[in-house]
Amino acid sequence: MKRVGFAFCILLGCLPYSTTVLARPASGTVLQPQPSSSLQQMGNAIRALNYEIHFINISRQGIDSLRYRHARIDNRPLAQLLFMDGPRREIVQRDRDISYFDTDLEPFSLSGDHIIDSFPSLVYADHQSLSAFYDFIPAAGRVRIADHLCEGMRIISRDGTRYSYSVWFDVATKLPLRIDLQDRNGERMEQFLVTSLVVSDDIRETLRPLLSEGLPPLLTTPSVETVDLNWIPEWLPQGMKEISRTRRTLPGISIPVESRLFSDGLFSFSVNITPSSESRAEQYVTTGRRSVHTEIRNGYEITVVGELPPTTAKRIADNVIFQSQ
């Protein structure tokens, strides 16, 4: 993969666990497309409660240890995410300002609803909307995680074109204590695992000093102009919708890149088109949950980048059509 395809790759950037069996519907059973009320309660709990968790993120790239504190003061969110190992890295949320502190970078702030590194995207998703394209299958029985009794659920796409999630949440508080990202064979790819949970109003006093702390300036994002593109992916996984489209030039590459970003609210990917006079075989790279598939057709390099199985990324690329053809 040369030049543009490689640039997309750059831009992207095993512990024992319970063998709880996830319940599957009996043959012929029709699953009702309604998400569990527990998932909705989980989404409410992470925003409403005052708590501190210690957790690890496990992936094929390694293990990260983190601490997350969350509170509501004057009905506004206040949170802190701290990476526990290596050079100090910290992310602070004060209302809708998310500030990043890293020893290798100048501090900066962005506007947002939550710290994206705190929980997997499943936690913040709109489960009601997802119910049109995903099945929510309760786990059989309960398990104990971080000394808390938990119930579980699996979230599986109905068309089989995406990865799945298994989530276990505390019965008492509904806070998520373990979330597994799984491939289509049920093999674990990533895991979010809580090792300690404290729910207490004292967390508000622990975080209160952040209210008077000086935060870095808010970065302004450039306005995005509406652009007309003469191509479109003719096939998409069910529920995927276009979020944005752009035309730009990547740093260091004097070639225009046209992109469309898609998401179903749980997983996202982009389709990127650049002119190309080369001729080579299809290429793909996988890094954990992210796949990059590149092919050249009719003078264009087509690259699909995102949270998709490789076969799905290839199918999307194969079905890109150009209106001028």
C-alpha cells in the first residue's frame, strides 16, 4: 500500500475471563427489536452518578491501566481520566469542555459531551435507534466482577456485517464493569474491565478543585463546506448513514482526497477516493478493530478505513460507483 493508503493507516492510529454463556434464542424464536431497559439505565447511570473506577483496556496492542472519576456539580458533569502508567496523561471534562494534558503535546481543549476514552462507544450509544439493526440477547445467569454482582447482554448486528459487543453491568448501579468487543466468530478483540468501583457523593468533593483550575483554550474547528461528489458506495451495512463529506489535501501529499464518513451510532468508517495512475492488486491492513482496504479501479484509489471486519470493508469498496461512468 503506497502513499495515500499508507497515510490513512497512519491517521488511524490476554487475561482470563468468565466463560458465562450468553443465552441464544431457541430455534424459530423471533427476537423483539427492543433494547433492554438495563442498557438504557446503564447510559443514564454513567452520566448521573458520582463514582470512581479503576479499569484496564486490553487489546491486541497491549494493556492500558486507567482511573476515571465522574461527578455532577450544579447539575453539570465534571470528570477526570488519568492514565496510570508511563508519562502522565490526563483528560478533564468541565461541562462541555474536554481538556487534554500530555507531556509530549501542548494542552488543548475541545467541545464535547463526554471523554471518549472513558468507556467504549456502546455505553454512549442510542440503544433505541440501534434496536432496528441489532439484537440484544440477555446473558444466562449472573457473574461477579470487581466484587459486584453483574448481569450481561450481547449486542449483535442482524446482517452479520459488523463486530459485536458483550457487556456486563452492576446489578445495583447499572454501571458497566466489563465490555468485550468480539469478532464475528465470537473471539474477543478488545476488553474494558473494571477492577475497582466506588459510588459515593464524596467524589464530588474530590473533583471540586477542577472547577477553579485553569484549562487550555478551546480549539476552533474549521467550517466544513458542502461538497458535491460524483461517487457513492452503492451498498452499506444496514443502518449506516452518511455523517459528513469532505474534499481536502492530506499533509505532505499533493493529491486531493474526497471522503464520506458513515456511522450507525456504534461503529463508523470512511470511504476515501483519490486519483491514481498506478495498477496493483487489492491490499488490506487490520489493526485491532480497524480495517483498511485499498483497491484501484478506473483511475481511482478507493480506500475504506474504519471499525469493520475486512470482508465488509472490501464489499463496500467493491460497490463504490462513479456517476460519470
